[in-house]
Amino acid sequence: MSALTPELAAFVDAHKLGVLATVSAEGRPRQSVVYYARDGERLLITTQAGRWKARDAERTGWASLCVRGDEPPYPSATLAGPAVIRREDIGLATARIAQNVMGLGEPPEPQTDEALAAAGRVILAITIERVGPVTYIDPADQ
């Protein structure tokens, strides 16, 4: 069974920025504003391999993303689950995130894994296992 309702999936797809949360080696929360794309039950985030968010997710195997709407009453949803760092077959995912960033109708031509590796890019992929809290997305919340 999907963790995402159709309304929640539409909300996540309608936005392009979220706040990624990971856990530092000291056990403290760490947050970072990121662009993302959804691929079914996964959230895809492109980042540099050496960034704290990538290192935290690779070390702990977990991350969450909070997506917030820009208009009152400022709906939001937090999605969390296992996280992995992908270094192979990331061209299309990177292009889909670029599509969101640039507001394009279609994703740009994907780069090769070699080109992305040379630029130090990886994909942080979160499998959505937990949803919540969610505010002001379901009409019953209002």
C-alpha cells in the first residue's frame, strides 16, 4: 500500500523545494533546503558527494523531507524513510530535478554518469515509508 494519497502526491509534485533533514555523526539534526523530484514512492535529491547531507544519509541510511506550500494556510507534509546515495544510473534523475528547478515542460538531455561523477554529483534517494505530519492538504484539515 502506498504511503502517499493522491492529494499528497499532487501536493509534493506541485512543489520543487523542501527542507531535507539528516542526523549528524554527533546525533544532532541537520537541515538543508534542497530541490527534489518524486519518482513514485521515492524522493530524489541531487547533491555533491562530499556534502554533509550525502555523508549523513549514507552513514545513517535515513532522511526526511518537509515540503511546504507558499500560500496561506501554508500546507506542509513531511516524508521520511530509508535513504541511499546513488552514483550509477543517475543521469535521468538529475535531469528530472533540473526540470523542476528550471520549470521546464520536459527534462533536459540527461548527462552521463561519468560527467556527473566528474562534477562530484550523486543522487540522495529517500524511499517514502512514513508520512506525517501533514497540515492543510486534506480538505478535512481546514
